[in-house]
Amino acid sequence: MSTPIVALNGVSKIYGSGATRVVALDNVSVGFEAGRFTAIMGPSGSGKSTMLHVLAGLDTPSEGSVQIEGREITDLDDDDLTRLRRERIGFVFQSFNLVPTLDAKANMLLPLKLAGERVDPQWFDQIASSLGLSERLSHRPSELSGGQQQRVAVARALLMRPAVIVADEPTGNLDSQASAEVLSMLREAVDKLGQSVIMVTHDENSALIADRVLAVRDGKISASLDHPTADQLREI
């Protein structure tokens, strides 16, 4: 088994107290292998998005520890955590989170600019070409379709060569054709670029492209399946 690129050890996340106490994650321990596509599934309120936010450093666990590339992140101060998220984690959300006043190219390069990193022209051209964006680089988000905007978001995540890409319902605002294109791009990022992807989805068809599917219920991992069939996903 390859070394986990992300690991959760005894992680719990509790909101509120007393009558309003909610256990979103309940003593979860799980590793995510490098170079694999993992999907996290579960009903609304199961804890799947909380798990993604905690493993990506967007939320702090109430108990337990989180490591990215073997580095403990739960004790980092705000500046170090911001730097780690910017440089080692690529984010793809349901809402594309593009800056409306910037064109596609500038949106793609924004994390590099914020990090003070130089652009690798060959890597940029490879990403833009592979995602079909070469002819759209001067267009602003309002001039792009939803699928094209999400491609820009995926390109932005890939350009930093992050340790892991986390995707939270990345096809939630897209039609079926655009959804298939985005999922194919994430799959290719793993297969052709060696990327590690962790995706939250409620959609069985989206989860089928993953190497591994984690089912989450009541804040716990209820099942872990490698290359599951559609029938297996319907049963979890």
C-alpha cells in the first residue's frame, strides 16, 4: 500500500453543546493514498463535507489529528495553514469561485501569484490544452459556460502541482454533459498527471469513476469499497 497523502487519526468534530450538540465526525481514522481518486458519499448531514473540510484544513477537528504529506496540520498557526492550503491543496467547489473581473488565464494563475511562485510556461500550456481552455484564456467568467468555468477552476487547482485536490460536489451546478467532462478531467488528473483527488459527491454515477468510495453515515465511515459497481453503491 502506498503512503497516505492525507491521514485522519481519531478525528471528531463537534458543534454546539448540551441540547444543541451535534457530532459531525465521530472518531474517524482513515488514510487517503497518493495517486488515487477517492470519492466520499453519504446522505445530507452524514458528515461527508465536514470530513473534507477538516482534511483540507478548512475546519479544525475537536479531537484527533490530520496529516498532509506526513505533516501535522492541526497545530499550525493561521499564516502557516493559509500557506499550506494555498501551496499544497487544490480546491474545486460546486460554486466555481472565480474572480469575475479577471479573465480565465488570470484566474488560473492567481494562486501562483499570491504564493509568489513563477509560472512554468510549459506546464501552463499543457494544462490549458488538456482542459480545452487554450482558446478561452482571455474570456472572463461571465463569457464562459458553467462547464468552462469549472474547467478553469480545475486548471487553477492543477497549476500549483498540489499534494492533493479536494473537490466538494464539483458537478453540482452543471448539466449532465458538463458534469461528465469535469469528472473525466479529474480522472485524467489522476491517471495522466499522477494527482491525488478526494471528492465529496451524493451522486452514484460520479462516484463510479473513483478508485475507492468511502460511505459516511452519522459521522462515521460505514463502508470502504475499491472500484465498486453501481449495485454495490446502491447498497451502501
